[in-house]
Amino acid sequence: MRVFVTGTDTDIGKTLVSAWLCRHFGCDYFKPVQAGLLPRTDSEWVKTHVNCHTHPESYRFREPASPHYAARLEGQSLSLAQIRLPAVPRLVVEGAGGVLVPLGEGRTMLDLIRALALPVLVVASTRLGTLNHTLLTLQALRSQGIPVPGVILNGGLSDMTAQTIEDYGGTSVLQQLPLLPEVTASTLERLEPSAALRAALSNLSGGGV
């Protein structure tokens, strides 16, 4: 199983979901582009909460900002050709921000996803505005022919939101994660993947750049 985890926005729960997937499906973790190093990187957060192997980022920038701007502040540019997937059979790759976050030179996260040739899980919240953000994200991915096994909702249960995303997005909401008062290794352990999520991920395979 090799899958790319994107979100409808920043701070939507991509890292939490990525760590949770690594824990329950025995995957390594890889974040190609990290913008913002303090108080800790997403790879460091995952390592703290899940006993899995984390691979070094292809790019690390100090500023917590859009990757194209964070790179510019350090006099760098970001090249998709320099991003290579780790050669492991079970891998969760986490993006930065949403699918249209700029990476520089006219490229966005969507271009990176297409280059990596991995199926994509979309993480969305249940807060106000999520329907528009989620449907736009699904539309952008499908415009590039990128397979989307489904959506994971994070931040509270909402059957209305799940049903609307399925009806209008032509996809499946594979899991709804409850709002967690505290995120620890044990709380992630106790969150069991749904049968729908297990089934969707069981047949996944991914390629490379």
C-alpha cells in the first residue's frame, strides 16, 4: 500500500491521519516538502506518536508558509525532479497544504501528486465550508486523472456532511474520525480503521516519479 494524503486546507488533520494510517497499516512516513521547522516538523510529530520509520524530507524550509515563498526566503527553488519516493512497499506520503498550494516555477502540489503517481486520500473537516473545499479538491484531482479512493473526515461526526460529499463528489467517505480532546499514541491506537477504509486500501499500489 502506497498512498498520498492531501487535505482541503492547511491544519485540516493530514498529519494526524497520516500517522494513524502508518500505525494501523504498518507504513513508513514521508513528507517531501516541509515548510516550518518549529516547534517541530510533521515528521518529528509522527515519530513521536507512532513507532514507524520516517524518511527525510526532500526539502526543509524554516518559514511556515507556502513552499514557494518559504523557499524564496532562503534563496532556493523547488524542483519536482529532486523528489523521489522511498523504495518501500508500504508508504504514506503527506502533502503540504491543499492541492493547489504553489511550489514555484508555476507548479503546485497537484503537479507533484501527478508526478509521484500515487492514489490520493483526501482529508477534510466537518466545519462550515468543508463541502465547497472538498468538492473543489476532488474536482482538481480528477481533472488530472488522479485516482481518489475516498475521503476521510476529521473533527467530529456529521452524517449530513458525509452523505453530501458522497452524493456531489461521486466518492466514498471511508471514515469519520471523532474530535479528539487529546492526541496521543494510545488514542491513535484505539481508533480502529473502518471496514470501508481497509477495503479501499487493500488493493492500492503506487508508482514513482
